[in-house]
Amino acid sequence: MTTTHKNRKYCCIDCFSVSEIQEFIKEINLEGTCYYCRSRGVNIRDVEEVGEFVRVGFLRRYEDAAESVGYESKEGGYQLFTETIDEILIEKEEIFGEALSDPLLLVEDLVGLNGTPYVRKDPYGPPEGGFEDIRNWQEFSDFVKYKQRFTALIDTENYAYLESHPRNFLDNIAEELGNVLLEIIEPGEIIYRARIENIGDKFLHKDLTSPPERKTKNQRMSPTGISFFYGSLEAKTCIREVQPKSGQRVSVAKFKALRQLSILNLASKEIGEESLGIFNEDYNFIFEEYFKPFFIYFSKEISKPIKYEDKAIDYVPSQIFTEFIRLRKFREIGSFSFNKKEEKYFKFNGILFKSSLVEGGENIVLFRGSDISTDQVEDSSNAWLLYISQRSYDISLK
């Protein structure tokens, strides 16, 4: 559709380099000539409407310095470095396209040029990029490997102000977990678990569920003696994860969820490889700037395939993290109340994480031993999973 009003100014998709702004302009399906870059026959939209969209996105990440930064009257300036909205949009966010020779006229009509000083939200908080959390994870790992392990989550008296101390570090990370990375596995959803068959093996349900405590091995998320259910959401992923050799047979068991399971989803699209931009309506400042880079790093760490040469001590950090997640109570979203008795809490039943062996594959660990499942429909009130069937696969690797 091509129609314009003489008294209104229109900008176009060529004026911008940000896809979300371009899509906002396109959604009204209006074509014409751009007032600012002079492009013809392109998607255009009223500059005031686009300006409102840009302002909303801008304020997801930035705030007026007067709201949060101290002012030194003697020095005549703010305690922190500030920038104007035009400087941020042009130089930092780089939202404008090459079609504009000088974006200042468009900026003035979009958001105004009143010289208001802006800073990043939470200006006294940690640096952007999550590098502090990654560094703290590395310090946390060294701490529980070489300094203090079994009482690491208890003794904070001597480490009250040390962010990388296990208890402080995990408490800080946990504040965001329940809000962003909660995934619900609904009753009826299927989970697979695999085991390599030896000659003469005929696996039954008891052989394919979580192992008895006395038969557990040291794993990335559980030490010897702690029985968890390690499985996958796809049969092919499950097979690859047990790393069979050519000529071997793999038995794959199929389980059905009997109840809702609260899962920490480290395979979530929320922690995909790329951060969301401020003009994406799903952008969350705290998560994107502080936590997401850490969880991208951490999800890669725990998804690494287990190697023969790995030492037991290498698994200690992720085992402690898992133990913390398993035992901690998380407040349900929207249940905050000044009356603590009215708040609702939940516990995570497991962790979902990406497979490093299968593109797009997802693994799951559930925090329960051999009583996690049953093969009796009439006796399933206490079980999380129902054993449905088993199938054997001959492995031929090229």
C-alpha cells in the first residue's frame, strides 16, 4: 500500500541497520519515499511512531544519569561517564544504516536532542559481558577442588565478601535461575535412557532405570554413591551419549513422565549463542548483561563429553553446583510477598543441557535414584516415570 500525509515525516527501513526496527516499520505495509535518506519505493513509517519504538528499546538498557549517579557540584559533573542519547544510538548501538549520510536530523525527530546525560542501567553494578561471573566460576572451581569441599556451602563466615566463595557465588546465580530457565516437563512426555549390552545381557526395567547406589559411577553431576537418572529427550542422542563402539548393541529404554517435573533448562533458547538486542521485546537487562554470558559458558562446560582421562576432581565443581540446585528452594515467579508464608516455592527435579555429540540433541539428568520409575501402571503414585518399552540397536559406525 502506498499512501502518505503531507504534514507527516516518514523514515524507512534503509535508515536503520537493526532488524527489529526494520520489522517494526514493515508491519504496517506502507511504501513511499523516505524524508531522511530519500530512498524511493521502500517501506516507510511515521517518524514519531518509530521514535516511540526506539525510546522503549533504549530505556531497556539505559537510564537518566540523574536517577542513579552522584553529581559533583564542585567539579560540575557526574561521578560516572555519561553520554547523550544521540551519541549512544549513533556510536554505541549503531542503529543507523549506510543510506543516511548524517543521522542527526533523524535522531532529533526520533528522540530529541536535549542533551540529557544517560548511563547504562545499574551503573555501579558489575561490568557488562558476564566476565565477572565467568571469573568467579573459575575461582569457585579452584576453591572446591583444592581448598574446601564438603563444607564449602556452609562456611561463609570467613568469606562473607568474597563473590567467588561457593555459597555467595551460587546464591547470586540462583537469584536468576528460577525466573528465566525454568522448564516444565509435562505428564506424558517421553525420556530415553540407554545402556550398552554385553553378550548375554537381557535388560529388564530395573537394569534400565537409575542404577542402585552401590553401582553408581563418578559422573559430571553426581559423585560415586549418588544415583541420578541420566537420559536424553531423543533416542539417537541417548545412543550417542553412551559412546558405543562399532559392533556393539545398545539397549534404549523409553519412559513416560507421570508428573510435572521442574527442570533447570541450560539448553534454553534464552541462553543461545547470541545475545538479544535492546529492541527485542524479550530483552531482559539483568539476564542479558550479567547472567547470559555465564550460562553460555557454563552450559558448554557441563556439556563436554566425559573422557577416559578425566580425573574425578574435575567433576567436583559441577557436582557441587548440581547438589546446590537439587536442594535449594526457589520462589515461584509472581509469588513475592512481604508475608513470607504467602510465598510459594519449588525445587528443581533435574537439569536439561545440550549434547556435545549430537547437533540439537538435549540430555537430561533427574535427581532421583532407582525408585524414580516403575513398570506397573497401577503402582505409579510415587514414581516420576513409567517404564514403557525397550529396544536394542546394532551399532555400525563408519
